[in-house]
Amino acid sequence: MNFKPLGERVLVERTEVENKTASGIIIPDNAKEKPQTAKVVAIGNKVEDVKVGDVIVFEQYRGTELKLEEKEYLILNIENVIGVM
């Protein structure tokens, strides 16, 4: 992949969500919420708190979706990252 975020941005790939509840009920795709955790794929030159490979938690409904090489990614401002797991 040939993409480098600029400034205080990170490129992340969302983690998969479990498709059934603890009691075994299967959740259909259209009823699932998008996960708020993701793996960091690339970082901008002004990002200090996270590194490539970290799993982060970010604010819901934030970021810009981007499709690169048939994979879906999310570009987030570092201020929307809540923490590192």
C-alpha cells in the first residue's frame, strides 16, 4: 500500500465485530454497529502517541472512509483516538 497520512492523522483498519450475542442470537449485518476499535496501519509525521500495529479505540462516527487495494480503511485525526489497547 502506498498511502501515508499527513500531519496528525492515522490510517486504521477496523477490527471485526462478533456477529452473535453471548446468548447465541445471530445479529444480521444490517443491524450491527461498526466497531470502535481498529488496528493502526500508518501514521502521520506529527503523531507521537500511537505506532503502527497498535489497536486503538476511537470516537464513534468519526473519520473518513477510504478504499485502497480492495480493503476498507478509516482516516482519523489523532484527537478522535480515545486510547490504545
